[in-house]
Amino acid sequence: MDENTALVVFQGKGIRRIWHNSEWFFSVVDIVEALTDSPLPRQYWTKIKIREFAKIGLYPIWIRLKLPSADGKFYETDCADTESMFRIIQSIPSKKAEPFKRWLAKVGYERVQEIENPELAQRRMRELYRAKGYSDAWIEKRVRGIAVRDELTDEWKNRGVITDTEFAILTAEISKATFGMTPKEYKGFKGLKRENLRDHMNDLELIFSMLGEASTTRIARNKNAKGFVENKGAAKEGGIVAGVARKELEKRSGEKVSTTENYLGKPESQKRLEQRKKN
């Protein structure tokens, strides 16, 4: 997800949100699932819309925005801002309603604070990863990787790469040349669906991802790549740099960089993995 689309977590449930019209909008279906644990949250939400809102003239207090789905594609989804979500929550019988309201008020305001003070975003990110059991060493690489990625995407924008589709294609070029897999294929390799791929990479996978993207940024600058086609070539070259380095490491170490390991349902897995390496 990019800087304007983010996944936040309430009691272990992922909730999609998107920055729209200078405020956060949250996926209503995700919130319904978090509050009710319903196996069919979409149908549950449809019943609420019919029963509670259409008949009393509050339809719609939500809008449809494109959010990423489990297949990696973006689909229009019912979304509501913080104020509207409070009204929707009132129509959902749940013991989690009150703690959820407090949580919603907090995460709904975070982005405003982060715009005023960007250091808060990094601090919160580190706290979230620590709570999930990631080591400080891994977190530093993850944060550095985000900075490298941001520098690359800014470079692409300055060089005429505009659409999300173009960004996705260029990213796939780097990944394919670096690891022999597109991001979609890599997620399948690791058994991931809606999760963020890089949150499930080990240290070396993160390092080679950074190398591919940092190399692409430098090549695009030095070649003064313009537009999508020229930047696609630079992306492939940047990925090749990282791919050659990866293969050389694998040859000399006798161990693959890419692994099927992920951190699904294993909050302490990072610590255990590092402990095994030490032993």
C-alpha cells in the first residue's frame, strides 16, 4: 500500500483505510467484521444498510472508494469517514463498540498529526512492529526500505511515471529481475493474500529489495530516463544489479535468499528465526 492507503489493526483484525479529501476513510465491511466476527461481513453490512439507514433517510453516509483486495487488485468499497463510522457503529450490536470507538478516534486523527510532524509516523511504525514481535534490527531495515522506496517513487513521478498501473509494472520489473518473481508471485510463494509482502520478508530479502530500488533510482537519474518506457528499462537494469548480487551470495553461501517463511500468526517468529541463526 502507498502512503495514502494503509492497513491498521484492531484486536488482530486488519482494517483498510484511505486518505481522501484530507481525512481518513475506513472500509465499512472491515469494521463490521472486526466488531461482529461475522463470516459474511459483506452480507451483514447489506442488511444493516437496508434495515437501519435506507428507511430513516441516512443513506448514504458513506462513499465508494477503491481499496486493495485479497487478490492485490483495487475494487470500489463502501467507506466512511470517522464521523460517519461512529453513526454506523451505533447500528451494530457488539461488546467491542466502545473500545472500538476510542480506537477509531485515535487512528482517525493520527494522519493529521503525522503531516504536522513526520517523525511521529516513523515512531508509531516502530511501535507497531515491536508489538508484533519484530526485532529492532529488522525494523530499522524495514523503515530504511520505506525511505528507499519513497525516493524511487518520487523519482518516477518527476520523470513522467503517473498511473498506479505504471508504478505496479515498474515495481514488478525490479522484483522479477531481483528475485525471479513478481510481487504477486512472491506473495503466492510465501502463502500471503492481503498481507504486505515486505512485512513478511527476512533481513536479506529486505536488503536486496532496497538494493534493486536504490539501483533503479541511480540508473534512472544518470540516464535521465523520461516517461514510462525509459524508466521501465532502468527498473529492469536496477533489478538485474540486485539479482546478480543475490545469485552470487547464494552461490557462495549455499543458501537461498528467498524463503517461504512468513510471519502469519507468529508474532514471535522474527525472534525465533534470529535465535536459530545465532545458534
